[in-house]
Amino acid sequence: MKGFHIATPEQIKAGAVTDVYFQRTAAILDAKGVDAHVRAEFIAKSFYDGWEWAVFAGLAEVNHLLDGIDVNVRAMEEGEIFRPLEPVIEIEGSYREFGVYETAVLGLICQASGIATRAARCRLAAGSERKLISFGARRMHPAIAPMIERAAYLGGCDGVAVVASAELLGTEPVGTIPHTLVLLMGDTIRATQAFDEVIDKKIPRISLIDTFNDEKFAALEVAKALGSRLTALRLDTPSSRRGDFFEILSEVRWELDLRGYSDIGLFVSGGIDEETIRQLNPVVSGYGVGTWISAAPIVDFSMDIVEIDGEPLAKRGKRSGAKQVLRCSGCHEDDIVPLQKTEEWPERCPDCGSAVRPLIAPQMQGGQPVGPQPQPSEIRARTLQRLVGFAIDWEGELP
């Protein structure tokens, strides 16, 4: 079969990307004349690898999917930090109106939240003073590259590599020099000089130095050739290098500093994960993180009905009724409370006395958005602000 093996936006909006049992349920309900006004919530019972928190992402696409459908949506904001068992979205309306979209909604938030969470963990590992760029789109289907890199950006990446992704975000794509250019030019210096001569001067000059020669000598040669025009040197694919990568970087850093090139940064990529970031931080000024972010484990959300025709009702093992999540602005502890008991919500945290705020707010009313939709840069800023409260190992100012 020719063509890309993807669902079209029209198929997704039409409810074709659904598990077949939802279609069969709809057919049975229609045949029997049964419908109900329900509330359904989306929660994750636990997170991958014992994570204590995750970053919520994917809401913008959920709102687009449900646009024009007669439902009300309450949800956490994108970029919010949440914990296991906390509802992140609630959809209220006729089950026949939105039940067929359960599969699609889960897909939209499960993957995006996982990617945003991995990006946030890398952001915390890198600290505020080091650049963090998403390099992982090439490891995933190109049709979803913009979604992947949007989620990575929301989670805290400073930039993304793919052109279409950057256009979606309203940013400039970020990249350096590939091994291909060095190979075709036949020399690292010639490739770097060609980049410097041809590419817009506002683009940082970052030379890839591990194609042919020892990194230390290549670094010194390129630094001498470009001088102050050189922003950084990139070392790639550390797993293929003999010896300890930290020691290789330390040696390069030593030789550059000794010769007055302290302003030239070291940028690394290839097999980078959050633990590697922590190890290399003392000698590295920026990271290109690929598969670790783009192939992030999903956040395993599920959807469950918690109310039918105004009456709290849920399946075994679930707490029925609409809910709110309250968070202390001081100690950042959360409490899940019944929505209808607003008069009992505390205004101050009983433990530290700080103000308490609700995390779940109206997002759609009757299938129409409530208020203006935030820009990706605004959501990213929210994520970084929330991370400060959750991460005791954060150092420095917000990036």
C-alpha cells in the first residue's frame, strides 16, 4: 500500500481511530435507545520507573479534537505537574457524544505527557545554565515529529531541531553540523569554515569535531581557525569512543582553556540521558538529547466514568464523583477532594499555612474553548515555574 501509514486528521475527528468495542457499544446504545449524561475522568495510577511526578501535556490537541462536540471539559493546564491518581481531565456530556473519542484522547495525552516528563527530568539534570535541545525526531515517525518536539519543548527543552516543529512552536530550529558535511567536504576545518561562510551569521557556529581526528587536536585546530566566531564544539556518539567520555571532554576543556579558548563551549549528543547529563555537567555547556526524550515511556492514563445522570457512580476500585485537586503553594502537597464540597475546601494549608489553589479548571464549555489558548512559550514557562517547587535539586535561575 502506497502512502504514509497514518490516520488523517479527518479520520481522527470522525472517531475512526477508536477501539472497535466503542463503536459496538454505540451501536447497542442506539438500538436500545439508551444514553446518559456522564462525567469521565482521566488518571494515571502510577508512573514509569517509580517517578513521583509527571508533566501534563497534550491538552491543546484534546481541545481541538472535542471542538464543536457538545461537552464540557475541566482539566489541569498543560505544563502542570501532577501525581499518581490525580485526575488531569474530566469530560462531561452525553456519552454518545464523546465515548468514541476515548482511544484518541488517551493517545494524545499519554505520549505527550511522557515526552514532556522526560524532557523535564533532563532539564532538571542539566540545570539552568546549560542548553538542552531536542534531537530525537529522527527516531520516531515523521508524521508525529511536531507533536514530539512540542512536548519536549513544553517539558523544558530550549529548542528543537526539526523545521516543521520549530514553525509550530514559533521558534527557530536549532542544529549544528552533521558528519555528512564533514565527510563531503573532506575535512573538519573546511566544513566548519564553509558553514561560517554560507550560513546566516545569527546562527551560532558549532563545529562537529569527532568525524576523523582525535577530539583534542581537532578542537584546537578548529578553535585556531575560527577564533572568536566559534561558539562551541560538538562531540557526538560517545558510546563509540574508546575510553571514558567525561575524561575525553575534560581533556578537550583543559587544552582549550590553557590556550585562551575558555569562551568556546562543549556541546554533546548521541545516547545522552538524564544520568549522563549529571555526570558530564562539570565540563559541558549544552546537550542534544534524542531517543531518551522522543521515545519516552508513556504516562499510562485511563478513562473512567465517575458520574451518571448526576449520581456518583464508578466501577470497582474507583472513587466515584467529580473531583478537584488542591495544591499548597508552600509545601506543594496535594489533596484530592469532592468537587461538590467547595465550601469545605481549605484556603490555607493546615501544615504550613500557605495558600491553597485548585489545579483543575474549565477548559471547554459546550464544545467551545474557555478563554484564550496559551502559546507554547507560555506553557514552557509554566512548566519551569512548577518544577522549581517540586525539584529540591534545582540550581540557579530559571532558563
